[in-house]
Amino acid sequence: MVRMVTSDRIKMLFDEGSFIEVQAGVESRLLLSKDYNNNGDGVVTGFGEINGRRVFVYCQDFNVYGGSLGEMHGAKIYNIMDLALKSKAPIIGLIDSGGARIQEGVLALHSYGKIFNKNVECSGLIPQISVILGACAGGAVYSPALTDFVFMVDETSQMFITGPKVSQAVSGECIDRESLGGSVLHSTQSGVCHVTAETEQQVFIKVRELISFLPQNSYQKPPKGKVISTLETSETIASSLPGEIHKTYDIKAIIMSLVDDNSFYEIQKAFAKNVVIGFARIEGHVVAIVANQPKIKAGAIDIDAADKIARFVRFCDCFNVPIVTLVDVPGFIPGLQQETLGIIRHGAKILYAYAEATVTKITIIIRKAYGGAYVALNSKSLGADYVMSWPNSEVAVMGVKGLQALKSQKSQSLQCSNVETNSAAAYGMVDEVIEPKQTRQRVYDILLMLENKTEPLKGKKHGNIPL
């Protein structure tokens, strides 16, 4: 793949002519070699505009000593992060580095530590985005991991704690860079990567699009987009749902009918595909979508899905993005493997994230909501502001098949009382039973009704999420 130079990357990211460089004259205090190009110490920092909104950036230059991070290189990065924090604007890191500069020893490590500390200071206050455009190895991987979203380019980006040579020396495992830490591994298995692109040009388009959904900081609301009404498609929303309750379907068809045309921006598309998350707009208002995907594992929740949902919900709560949860869940995935790996601990993250969130929270029960998974996915008891259900949907401790396994002789008599949504509505756990075609309009109504929602912060330092 063709790698772009630093100046071209910055041009692709920012609006034309808007970029202003900061600390261009900084140099390393060490003379590394006669041929060493010390210009800017291997990183360009500055700010500009993306679609007219201020954004800060640091861009590592692989052509200057391999983009390695030394004392002053690191100082430039945490300086620009500090300026972004003071300006209350997003920070984007364009990462292409050979790692810590060995010649600067502990000074390089100290700079990494200060960057990590600044990542944590910025967390929840301004959006942080990392774009991996080459190598990102060793301790350097932890800065992107501390940010909100990580982008990678296919066959160009790699992230790993130790490279192939060290891995082979320690474990005897022979593996290439791409297999060890490429975009496929991190977008499908590890979950480290949130968005991938085939080329650098495409990755910058996707970064700019993501920025369009986000507020500048935690004190603002997301920007309103153009009103692109799809109310007429709401008439067809029910056609996406099969008549039989155990028949599979694609939840994305329902999402597309619910949101403005072409506005759904999916996050972690290839990871934990049994749930779907992303940003969208409804009548121009930015919302977050969390949904079970019945076509993958019946939409049941496993460890990866739990982590995916919980982190996304917490991000949205940080940055005032209303959350719309589409529920069609048979439960948490059972079995020895999931229990051994900690489904209890990971599943509790969803409960914690929704209960902690103070943004507008809307839930739509599409077809079924069983057991602890029903409770976890933004139920009324966890603090949902408004819960809707479609006719014939089921809210229950478990489905009829589960009852048959436990109490086969009583399952038929228990069926009606166990699964009727009317019971949940009667007890106030469902605010309204609506027709599918009403969904988009009703969600919009609730968004407007809760537009000025505020909740006082809890009087404590912070809780202890079950990590």
C-alpha cells in the first residue's frame, strides 16, 4: 500500500487552508547522527478545521528518524493535547512510529507516560481519536487504547505489544506483522480497532464523518445535521420482521428504516457481530443505536458483545448522545467457555454502563426480551426514560422453550402469563405499546420531549465498574 507523507495526510484530514502548525521549530536535545533530519523532531502538531469545526492533531513523520518518540517529540504531543483540552476541542493522533527512541532511553519512556496521563485527563472531556497509519508497537499502543476510537488501514496499520522477532524469540512462534497486529485481527477478534478502511484516503473520509456526529466537548450537545426525513419508509419497517418469533432477520434493515437516509455510521462492524452499535440521525438529531442482531447467535449476548455495548454506552453518556436501544434478545450465551472467561463480570459492565448513564435513554422491544439480558439492555428498572414495545413482543424470565426444559408439564399453562408484554405494560415496565410504523415518529417525539433532560451528578469521586 502507498503511504502518504505527513503534509498530504494533514491536507486530507482538514478543510483546505485551515491548518496552523504549532511548535514547528522544536528539536531533539541529542545529536543522533550527522544525517539526522531533526525538523520538528519527527512529529507535526497543530490545529485546523473539519467541516468548519476546530480540531487539534499530532501527526508522526516516519521519514524523520522512523517517527520514533523521544523527549521533545513527546513534549510536542502532550502540549498539543493540553491545548485541545483548554480549547475544549477534539484531538486526533495520526500515528506512524517505530516506537520509543532508544538513544533517548528513559526520557522517551517518561514522555510516553506523560502522554498516557494526558489521555486520561482528556478522557470524557474531549473526543480522542487515533488513526494508525503504519507501525504502533510496544508501549506506544497504550495511548490509542486510551482514546475513544481507533482507525486502521488494511495492510498498512499494525498494533502489537511485541513485534514478530521478539515473539519468536520468546515463544518460538513464527508470525508476520499483519497476522500479529493488522487491521483484520484488531477489527474482528481483539476489538481494539473500531473502524477500518482500505486506503489512507478512505480512512480520512471516515474520520471526518465520525467527527460530524460528535460534540466538541462534554459540555456541548452533538451538532444537528440536515433534516432528511424518511417518515415514508416507516410504513415498511414491520416488513423487516418475520412473523415467526424464532425466525432470523437482519436488525440493520429496521435501523435503516428508523433513522435518516444514509445516516447510520456503524462502529466495530466486524467485532461481536451479534450486537450492532453506531451513530445515526433522526430528523437531523444525532442518536446512538445499540441493537441485538438476531441473524448472529440469535442476538444473544456474549463477553465480546458485552464489552462492545458497555464501552459505547459510556462514551455516549460522556458526550451527551441520546441512546436508542433496540431489543430482541434471548439472553446471555450459556456454557462452560463463557462462564470460565467471565461472562458474569463482563455482562455486569452493561448493567453498570446503562445504570450510570444520564443521557436520554429510549428502549424499543422489537420481539423478545428475556431474563437478565432484558434487564441489562436499558430496562425501566435500570433507568430507561421511555420504553416502547411492538405488539406481540415478549418480556419474560425466559422463553417457552426454556420453561419446557425446566417445567415441561406446566409450560403451556405458564406461557401466557410468562410472555405477554401487556403484563409488563400493566406494571409500568413498558410505557407504550406501539405499531412498528409509529416507531420513528415516537422516538423523535421522545427525543424532543427530553431535549433538556438533566440529572445531578452523584456526590462521589467515581464508582467501580466491574472491569
